[in-house]
Amino acid sequence: MKVCRMFTHLPITVQQAELDDSGGAHHYSTPTHHRYPSVTMMVSRTKLEKDKQQLKKWRDEQGEKLADYILTESSIIGRESHELNENYLNMIDKNDDFRLISHAHFKNFRSFLNKIDNIHGIELRLFSDKFKLGGTADCIAEYNGVLSVIDYKTKRTPQKGEWLTDYFIQTTAYAKMYEELTSHKVKQLVILVSSEKNTKQEFIKKVDDYVNPFMARLNQFYS
């Protein structure tokens, strides 16, 4: 991997949670010994019924073994691509023995990564006593000069904006948790998508536009 630019890091002192998988699902243990469910759990359990049925239909069409294989491979590729992105932002010149497709995704992401600077944190394990949630933010930094929560997604096909609502709710949760912990207001949500069709997409939204949908899903989760 060749780093083609220098990034400024502005690490913010923040107490972080610890990931706790002891119960078979993601939870986060806070420095004050609370144990909160993850944002991804909250979003998953409050999905619209039509989205749940669509996932079930896909699994039925693929068959359980193939569906599990595809999801496992997708998870590995996503993890490897994330690590390549993180190494780049941390200016670590490291050639990892990863899948070629993971490197292809990283090449897609790189032009977007070059829009990032003044990095507050990478892979920040956040939590909120107010919302009783925890979660890990891929990156909190300025994107085109605006403080943002930045999330990377690797997909099999190009995406449409209306398919990404859950991701914007998820990143809104991270933005509000970060604000609670640091008093730094995050204004922007950035979802960067690379697909196996060799496409790259950039989706940008305002945090304020997703606060109400986030709160509605949170209330549904805890009702």
C-alpha cells in the first residue's frame, strides 16, 4: 500500500467502551460498568417488516449453506477493506495478505479517503448513558471540511440512497454519542460504498435530518 498524502490527526480524549460478545450478541461495557446493546443490534431488531421479509426471501432463494457462505465471505472482505482503509488514514505503509477483492475495494475507497482530514478518531468505541447504546464508529473526521461520521460499506452491487436509511440511522447514533461524550457536534453523515461491480459511491446527509428517525427506532427498541 502506498500512502499518497499526509493526514492530520486531532485525537480527542474520550472514554471508550469495551466490546462484549459474552452473550452471543454485541454489547458494550462502559467505564462506569454499564452494559449496553450495540447500535447495530438496535437497528437490526427494529427493521421494517418488508426488509425482514426481503432478507428471508433471499436466504430461501440461495439456500442456507450458500447464504451463510456469502455472508461469511462478505464479512471477511468488509473487515479486510476496513483495515486497509484504516492503515491508509493512519499512514501505515503495510501490504496485508488479504483477498484481492479487498484490495480492489480499497482502491475504490482511496479517492474518497483523500477527502478526509483532521481525524478525531478511527474505530472509536462509543457509548451513551442517555440512549443506553454502544457502538464502534469507523471514522470521525472532517470530510470536505465538515466534521462527519464516516462509514465504509462493501457491497456486491451498486446501491441506491433509499436502501441506506438504516446506515444513516446507525451513523446518527454514533454522532449523538460522540457529541454526548465530547461536546463536539457532528454535522454530517458520510456513507462510502464500493461494490464488486467496480463502482464507488458517496452518500452524504445531515445529522439533523435523521435524529427523529433514530429516536423513533430507539423508542421502538426499548418499548
